[in-house]
Amino acid sequence: MEQISANGQIINRGNLLNRTTTDSLQYVRLSLSYEDTMRTIQVRFDSISAVESISKKINMDLIKYRSVDMNTGLDLFGNTTIITAKKDNREKKHYEINCDDFEWTDMPEYRSIKVYPYHHIELKTNFTCDQLSDFFEQPITEKTKSIWYPKKDKHEKGINKYIYTSDDIKPRYPIYIISKGRAETCLTAQTLMWMGVDFYIVVEPNEIGPYQSIYGNRVITGDFDTTTASSIPVRNWIDDHVTSQKYWLLDDNIRYFWRMTNNISYRVKSPAIFAAVEDFTDRYTNVGISGMYHLGLCKNDFCIPPYYLNTRVYSMSLMNKEINNQIKINGKLWRGRYNEDTDLCLRILKAGFCTINFATFLGDKVASMRMKGGNTDSVYTDNDDRYLFAKSLQDQHPDCVTVTKKFNRYHHHVDYKRFQQQLKIKDTYRIQDYNFKLELKDET
């Protein structure tokens, strides 16, 4: 155990700046006293220099400790006394996705590993958010549970760069965007135009003028019911009128599509990303729906598979007309007012089919209720902390859905583990080189 004097100096600490050895992952607990309410924040350091920076601020060599209890006076990280100090010699394990387990042969290169911090401490403190933000040089709120120091984007991206392909590879199936009240802010349409992807926008009859003034003959409408204050009639109209075997159904608030590999995500400026999803999906006979996962849910330090099997697919979905026809209720595919994507996926899974949610191909979808238009002003207006929103799915699927309240609102929880069906591969299937260029181009 090391001793620290009243002014915070560590006795026999050694020269911190000359430390060059890499110790095993450390786990440190700091207890700092300033206000009445204590909170815990996980702090992960990406390098020895990051640990040294914070160590100098608190006059303590953090790299050496797994567990430290401390108490300080009113000045930030001032007069400190160590009560306990223990070392940790645990070995870091290496985790990496084996793509052979996912039948990823002849698909674009994919690699994902578990990224460990150089050092990790558990900080127990009652300093204010402003004090902590200043100290760690990044925004910290009451909801902050963990941080990287220095600040690290949880979705590491190639900023102002994009992946492209020199080949003319386009999706085989038509793409439909459902949009309402966002003629000038239809992010998905803007993104697809930037990518050179053909698409249709389906809107309500009274909005066709504003949309066509921007997107021309890409805009279509139908005789669907507009009094339900939901997208269900539009979704059913599209499913009834599409003649192709499969089709894409996209929300209108997606800003760029991304490809992730080696724990880094890059924007894709090529229609080939849709073709890749189609080709892999078409390898199997029993996929009811597939789609792209949300960029915001794929953290770059996680070990993430190329796709998730038998879970919810939403907002960026490749629909299967043949399987759709087998799960319709009263002749219609979509039902209800809320959670229509989750309800559909559960019906597909209960019928014994599979779902695929790709994590190597992603979309950056703006969170619900963050943009004007869409269902923001019609569906999400019950003022009941979203209880009806969560309860409606439980009413539809009481055997696998529960309702809980956390973060000051209600949520539904779906037990997807019960669905263990596996993909059934065809004897022959399409293989093509998508020619994704990993040598990146500056955006112009």
C-alpha cells in the first residue's frame, strides 16, 4: 500500500513520466467527496499518456491500482488519503469474430475485435457535471455512465471520407421511402441521390405537390386511408401494389449509409451496399425480412458479428413478398398504431422464418421524435411516458413481451432468445465482387 501525504503527494511514487511498461488491465475505484449525491462513472484510457495526464491532475499514479478508496476535501481532487490499494494482474483475453461461423464466404471483407482500454478505473464521485466536464475535457451529464479519456467517438468514422466502387452494381429490388411532412428535409432521399440509387417516395395525396417540386417523378401516392395518424395504411398500400419478389422499405430520416469493418465505419457512396444485402439474403430460402442495423447501436470497441440473426429489423428493411403473404392478418401485412416493425418481425419469427439484421452494413437513422414531420406529431403524442406504445406490443405478443419502466418512460422488452431457427442455404446462389474501395477518397 502506498501512502499519500496531506498535500496529496505520493510517497515513493517514482517518476511517472518515465513509465513505459504496459501493465495488465487495471480496475480502480476512486471515492471523491464534494456534494451529497454520489455517482459512478467508468473511465477508460486509450494509452499510457492518457493515464499520466489524469494521474498528474490528482497527484497519484493510477496505472498501478485495481481498487482504490479515497476521500478528498472541497478543492477538486485535493487533499487525498488512500485507504486501500491493490494491484491487478489479470490477463486480457482476445476476442475476434470468426466469419466462418456466419457463412460470410465471398462477401466483402469483415473483421471485428474486442477493443480493450489501456487502463480502466471506476470513478465514484459527487462532483458536479460541469466540474467533471472540465476535468475530463468532454461533456458529462447526469446520464453519463462511462467515458473514454481522451474523448473517443463511440462510432469511429472516416470523417469526410467515403467508400465507393468503380463498378456499376445496383440493387435488383425497388426501394420505397415512406415520408410525411418532410419534403425539404427527407434525409433518406437526399442520401440516396448522393449515392446514385434509384428510389420512390410514397406520400399522402395532399403532399404530392411539395415533394414533386423537389424529387419529380420519384414521388408517388395512392388511395390509402389518411385518417389513422400512422404509416400503417401507406405500408399496406406499398405491399399490395409492389409486383417484385422483394422490395426495400426505408424510413425518411436516414442520413448516410455506412460500412463497418476493423471496428471503423465509413460512409458508402455506392448502390452496391444494397446489392450486397440482397445477395446474402437471397442465399437462403427462409429469410422473412432482412435489413441494416443502426449506426448508433454499433460501438467501435465492441466485438460485433457481421449480422444478428432472429431479432428485430426496422427502418431499413428488405421485404419478402412470398413470406409476407403467409403471415397476413385479415389480408393485410401491417397492423396496429405502434411498434409495427417489431410486431411484423415477431410474426415472421413465430411462423418459423428467420430475420437478418446486418451490422457490417449500417444506416445513421435520426432518433424518433428528433425531427419535425413523420409520426412525431401524430403517433408519439399520448403524454403517458409511452405506456400505450409499450403495452400495445405486449397485448399483441403476451408470450414474449414484457413492459418495464426505466429512464423515466415505459419500454417493451422482447425475448428473442426463444427463436432458435437457423438459416437454410440454397444449393446455388449469386456471387459477385462489389469492388468496395477501401482506399478512401476525399469527398467533393
